[in-house]
Amino acid sequence: MQKRIRTKLYARRRKSVIITAIAAPCAGLLLFTTGIAPAQAEPPAPPSASEAKTMLDGLSEQAEGSMDGYDREKFPHWSDQGEGCDTREAVLKRDGEGVETGSDCYPTSGSWTSPYDDGKWTDPSDVDIDHMVPLAESWTSGASEWTQEEREKLANDMQVAQLLAVTDNVNQSKSDRDPAEWMPPKESFHCTYARMWIWVKDTYKMTADSAEKSALNDALGTC
């Protein structure tokens, strides 16, 4: 499986998404796009364990699809989130403490605590913005059939728990792996991680393979 390559350089995108109610017949996906939704003050809380279990049971079980045609550029990021901030900068502001920014919205001070490992950082270059459901994973779970606008929505979605500021090398160790292959080093976060993962897959009507569903079910058992 193709892996993500991380660098300390982050391309700045200033692209708006034009949103209407879009139905993707192949995936049963409904997206409401009136522009990238406003950033929130903190990461959105995932559903409860019982709600997540219902969502998990409702996910279509299917083997992962092919990586043929996959390219991260087919998931445009980071998009404009308003007030001169792109998605990466907006998540850094949301997930950090005491964050101050320059005129370009890039943090000039602040601190970040990674929920995956409790790592604490004061340099934003030590922090990655993790896609909870990796883009390559989403590609093999249905997104290969979406429009590019729908994939951009996923790649920049701050309304569900798809984006988190985490320790960069921990995110790199995750790469494109699903919960059957990788879970956060912090075991007490496994319950929340599973609830977040399931929420994203349910929201976007993605499929899940058998091993993935089993691992998620086990993680919900720790809640």
C-alpha cells in the first residue's frame, strides 16, 4: 500500500469549496457544501460508545478496494477556512493552547498536546494534522468513486473528528493503516479513537473490512 510522505513543508492552499447538496449514488454519500464550514473552538466530540457501536454495525463490510489511481492530490488540502487561515492552521489554532498567530495565520507561539501519545510541543513543525481516516484508506473504502469536490470536503472536514493535531512521528508511524493494523500508543485513547474513526466512516458512508470492524469493536469494548 502506498504510504504518506511527511515533510516539514506544508503547501498553503487558498481554495474555496462551492457547496450544494451532492448525492454520490455509488457510495450513498450526501455532502452539504456551502463552503468549508466555520472552524470550531475545540475538536468535535465523537458519538458515545453505544452510538458508535450502532454506526459500526451499519457500516458495509467489504474488502479494501484497489489503490489504482490513488494520489493525495485527488484530496485537495489544505483549503481556505476563512479569516486568512487554511485548514492546517485552523486545526493548530483549535487544538493548541495559548496559540498566537502572525498576519498569515501561522502560529508564532502556543503549545500542543498530542492525544495519541501525550507528547507536548511548542514548535508547530513538530505537529502533524492527522486525517483520522487516512486519505489512502478512504480511497480504498469508497472515495475512489467520489468527485474531487467530495474528496476535498473529507480532507478538510473540521465538523467531524477527521482532523487532529498530533505528534508528527507518531502520525508517520500510523501512515495509512487502519485500526486492525495500528492504534495510538496511548491505550486509554483507544476508545475515543475508535469512536472518532467510526464517526467519520459513517458520515461519509465508507466501507470497512472484516479485520477493521473487529478491531474497532474490540476498542469500543474498552470504553
